[in-house]
Amino acid sequence: MTPTAAKPVNTALVIDDEPQIRRLLRVTLEANGYTVFDAVNGNDGIVQAAQCRPDIILLDLGLPDLDGVEVLKRIREWSRVPVIVLSVRDREDDKIAALDAGADDFVTKPFSSGELLARLRTTLRRSQPQSAEAIFRSGNFEVDLAARIVRKNGVEVKLTPTEYSLLRLLVVHAGKVITHRQLLTEVWGPNAIGQTHYLRVHIAHLREKLEDDAAQPRFIITEPAVGYRAIEQE
């Protein structure tokens, strides 16, 4: 009888100085099939990130030696490993700084185990190699990135070049918060930073064309004062 190949085990690195949080995360993650490493400060976290090569990192911002954003920036100098920031900080500036520094997601403490595990699954799924078809599907619409065609219920949806550029960025980074600054820079250029009314107008148009109910969007989700997130639906 041919042996069945073992399912790959995801490894997670927890960088947090609170023993209770490290213990909670270890129990939760190991119960769901992860191998867990942990670090109690930023410098140790950077070293372990290089040595252990984890599949994902859970990073606290309030570390005793280095600010979490600085740790993230240093890791991003050589690695694209997915990073989810876990923090009691919930100010707009903190979220934007972490996301602009390269975080894949931002979860505010306290959080539920179910939400965290869902965020982990989504982030890890995004980090996998993309399909050669380059077709994104969510609910009743799809985006053919190669052909630059958008369809809803099988019917082509006409988008302006600006609307398509916005949609492409959201789709390529589905599940991840894209900040106002990132969207404005990518679509309109660096001189447009701060012109958030551009985004509001074009996001509203996209919702009218793609959502079943633009007033209660299920695909293009607003992250208040931070940016937008595209949600992949079955």
C-alpha cells in the first residue's frame, strides 16, 4: 500500500512580550495544526524570523526594545513573509503605519480565536502562488485580470480605466486592507495623496456596478479612516 503524503504543517512565529498572549496563541494555533515559535522582543523576533523561516508572523506593536513597526520594516528588507499585526493600539495612525510598512492585516486586541484563525487562513491563502488563469471570482462576479474584463452574472460590466485600476488593486490584494495612501499613489500618483474624495466617488461607482446592494456592500468593505478591503466570497 502506497503511503499517503503528510499534509504540510504551517509554521507561525509569535512576537509578543506578554506571556499570557503567547500562551493563548500557542494553544490556539497548535490545536489547529500549526507549529509555533515565539519571541519576547523585537530583536529576538527578527533573528527567529531569519532562522525559522515561518509561513506567517503574528507581531505585537508594543515591544520592549523596538517598536513593532520598526521590526516589520526590518523584516521587509529581506522577506515577504505574511505578517499580521496584533495590537491594543486602535488609532488610525497606528493602523496606517503598520499597513504602509508592509503588514498584511491588522487585528485589534482583544480578538476572538475564530476571527484570528479566519484571518490566518485568508492571509496564507493569498500568499500562495496565484492561478495561471488569473481569474478572480467572488460571489456572482469575476475579474479576468489577463483580459481586463469584469463580469457580473455572466454579463460584462463596463468600467472606466480609473475604476478598473482601483478594482484590480483591491482584487490582487483581496482580504488585505489597502490604505487610502496606497490607492491614491497607485492610481493617481504621489501628488494625489490626501485627495480621499477621489476614492469615495470612484468606490461608490464600483459598488453601484458590482454590489447587489451598494448601500450594504459585501465585496468592497470600508475600513473607517484607513482604507478599503476586498472580500472573496464563495
